[in-house]
Amino acid sequence: MSTTVHVQNISNRTSEKEVRDFFSFCGKISSLSVTPTSDAADASQSATVTFEKETAAKTALLLDNTQLGPAQVHVTSASSLDQMARGKTARSADEGDRDEHDISQDDKP
């Protein structure tokens, strides 16, 4: 698990301070960057928030689909996005572990 989360769909009217305040209760933030998603004047923003501790990032993930200013934001783990970028999904990662821990349906309680 990563200490970084990605936040999407932040309103263009939401300031970096508001984003920092929103996530600061999760834990100590070591870095934060907020960037517009395009050059359009009304474009939404995205943010990358890195916490000092992994537990803070886990707490931040609980804020997925919550209201930040006038918009509902989407919070994802940086590690899951990295896996998708490399072409791996959670399912394919699980399939790799399945060989070691494969239990037939008949053997399950």
C-alpha cells in the first residue's frame, strides 16, 4: 500500500488550502499538488496527496465519493493506479497468489 492518494473531480473553485484542510484530519501530509485537468477555464482539478504514514492514506481512501466544496470527489490509491498503468488489475494480482493458496471448492468448509 502506498502513502499517496490521487483525487479527481475537484471543483475549479476549490483552493489548494481547502484540499489540504480536507485531507489533513487523515494524518500529516508530506506533499500536496493540485493541478487543473485541462486548459479550459471551468476544468475540474486533480490532486496528489502524499501522507507521512500509510494509515493516513488508508483513511483518506474512505473519503471517496464525498463532498469537497461544490463537487463530489473520487479518491484512489496511487498504487492501484500504478498497477493499472502497468496493465495489472487487482484480479490478475490475485490470480498470481492463487497458485500458492488454491483450495478446491470441495475442500472449503
